[in-house]
Amino acid sequence: MNKLYILPLFALLIGCTTSLSKPYSVSGIGPKSSKVLIDRTNLKIRNDYMCRILTSDYAWAGPQGLDGAMRGYLAGVVDFYGDGTIEEISSYVDVAHKSVLPGNRTRSLTGASPMIFSPEKNFIVPNIPTEVGGSVSQADFNADGIDDLAIAQFGPDYPPYNGTDKKGAYPNRVLLSSPGGYVSKDLPGNGGHRGATGDIDNDGDVDFVATPVGPKRQLVVYLNDGLGNFDPRVLYSVNWDDKARPAIYNVFLWDFDEDGYLDLLLDGDVFQLSIWWGSQTGFNQKTQLDFKAAQAQDIQIGDFDGDSKKEIMVLASLALKEGGKHYYEGWGIYKFDFISRQISSKHTVYEQMGPHFWFPNFYACDLKSNGHLDLVIAPAFRGELYGDTTWNPLAGVQRIVFENDGAGSFMGHLFRNPAWMPERISSKYCGNNCLSAEESKMKLKSLGLSINPYIPAQKYFTDGTPGFERMESRFISKRPLYEQLKVNKN
């Protein structure tokens, strides 16, 4: 079988100055502790941080700090300065050609600096010169015990994103902690829809993977020397076609088969959802999952049904049909059982079709400390909602909880934020399924989630940008504060 890193690659000039042509090769290092590898991935760190935020009082930003047009899938969580306080960061906050807010539109045309939410009133804002961030991944790249950031830069969905290489993307970046504060460093290669961090070569240092990078839409790993210096290596190169625009859009790192090597889970136009299995000799096998007319936005791994075996949960955005116009016509959660490298068929947990609504992230948390992993969508970090959102089923959503009975069957609970949906409007439309704002909060609390944000939410822009215009009327909902969702049984 051909190894996936042995490919006919040609020299690629990125930004006219940097060659990105070296293929990835392995050093033959033996297996590491699977738990140690997993614990250092951004997927594990992000989930742990978010579970802590979701279940702790005064740890998450109240609605006063949230902007209605925030692009949630470009958001992350990070412990800046290693002080134990978790900040929320949105690396880019608007859609230029869709925004109805002139101030936001102006900022998005020129690139927006990150927006940071912190409960610290004296928070020192790091300088992050990000133009159009695609994703934010945390890691300790320089081994000083403090979170660093890797930012995959976004582009090019449409003009004016004609970044520094005039191909539609800006440089990928890392933000490294230092005694004098955070230092920004550009990486070779422009453009990235999604990034992931983990020790991909088993040398003890956390590396960064980004995709798609550059005009050839490459899957690139930035190998870390342990001090925050990175050597880019090409894992895969796409045969670019301006019309088809194929790419690998999403990447996740995890040791699925627990053999002591991190594996890659990839999705996009090039591959249907696939796992590339890591080994001492590289990524030399892949397993394709049953996943048509959908694109993985996030994953979680754990024992969701109490059988002492792990499952993969996938949060996806959907196309109305295979080969559909795009993958933003609904959302769903799907489960795959697996033992070692044997993957079962897809089981649909929940699915909802409709134009332009989806979610970018979800989290697996033991909300009630009963040993059951529940699933939580917390769309202060939201996807996009277009059109008349007063009737959009996701407008104003604050939390969606899939409560696990311990055997892998879920009960779905949807909560809307009264800030986006005045109770006087809600009560007119909810009929017999009506909870007051206080009853809705108590229901949320009974599931193990915090109901107390920090207020006022401290909102910071890293370049001193004035505050964004506040929530748009298009995010006001006329639906109930609480709904029970119909979930497929296990």
C-alpha cells in the first residue's frame, strides 16, 4: 500500500518568499503513552476547558459581551498567561457580504482583530495581528507550562480576501508566551480553514497541523523543535482545480486505536470522512467512514453507552443531498462505534435540515458527575444564520443539551437566551410548552450547567478596535425559551 506521505510534490512558493515542498517523513520513534498523547491535543484541552466553563458560575461571558454576528467556528478557549482563568477568543467576527451592520462590514473588509472575553478586569491584552483567522488551537509549544496559540488564517471564500500572497489567504501564525508577554510569529504557508495540535512525530513536542494551505490546498504539519520553531512538512497535496476547489477542510488529532501514535481524522471535498492511522512508519493506511452529504465540524471521543468501549461522536453540517450545493443546509450528531481500527456504520443521534443553520463545535461533559458523558452545544460561538431568523429554529439558542441516560440514549433540551428573545414575545408563540425565563434557567441548572455568567463581560480587541455594534434584530427569536428535541434512540 502506498504511504500517504510519499507523493509527487513540486516546489510551492508561498508569499513569494517561502518554499513549502518538503514531504513529511518520520524519525522512527517508538510509541508513546496514548493517554499522554491525547491529553496534549487541542481537542482534549479545548473540551476540558469548555466543560469547566459550562459548569462553573461566573466563568462564561454574559450576553452583554456577545456580538450578534460573531462567527463562532473561528473561536477558541485559552488560559492566557497560565493564571488559571479561561478566556474565550473569537479570531474573526463577521461576514462582509452578509452583514447589515456598517461598522462590522468596514472592519471585516480590512480584516478583523480577535475579540477576547475575560472575567479579569485588568486583563493584559496580547497583540495578535490576525487578519482573518480561520481557527484557534491551544498548545504549549515552548514547554514553559503556559498556553500558546496556533491560528490558521482563513480565505478565500469571496473577495476582498486577497491576502498577502494575492491568492486569498494570510499567513498562519503562532502566539508564543514569553517572560515579556506573548510574541507573534508567522509560519511558512498561507491559509487554513482548520488547524489541530498534538505531538504528531512522537518526539515530545507539540506540533501544529493546518489545512488547506496555499494555492495547492495542502495538508501541512509544522514540526516543532520544542522551543516554538517550526519546520513545515507536506502531508498531502491536492490537485487544484479553480472550478471544483477541492480541499481537505477539517482536521482532528487523536490516538483512536490507542497504539501510541496520533491519528488524523480528515474531511472535505477530497476525502469522505477518513481516519489516517499513525504508526512508526508514517500514515500508511486509511479507513473511510460512512459519511455522505455531510461534513464533520467537530468530534468527541468517549464511552457514551457504558460498554467500556470508545465511540466517535461527530457534529456535522449537512447538504440536502449528496453532491448538494454546500454543506450548510442543516446539522446533525452521529455516532460511530469502533474497536481498534474497525469502525461500525453510522448511527444518527439527531438531525435537523434547513437552509443556513448549523453549529461548529460541541463538547462531551459529565454534567451531573454521574459517569455519563452528555453532549453540549454552546452557541455563544455560533455558525451562520441568514434570512428571516425570527422564525429560524436556531435563532437565539444559548445551549443545546443531549442528556445521556448512561446507555447511549439521549434526551434533547434546547434553551434560548432571553437576551435574544424577550419573554413577552416568546410567551405568545410557545403554547402549552411555555417556560418562563426563571423556569428555563432552573431547568438548565438541573442538567448540571451554570446559569450565572460574569457580568459585565469584559470584551477586548487586540488592536484597540472600538466595540462592535450590538446584537442585530435578525437574531431575535419568536420561539419558546425551552424545547424538548426528538432524539433517535440508541
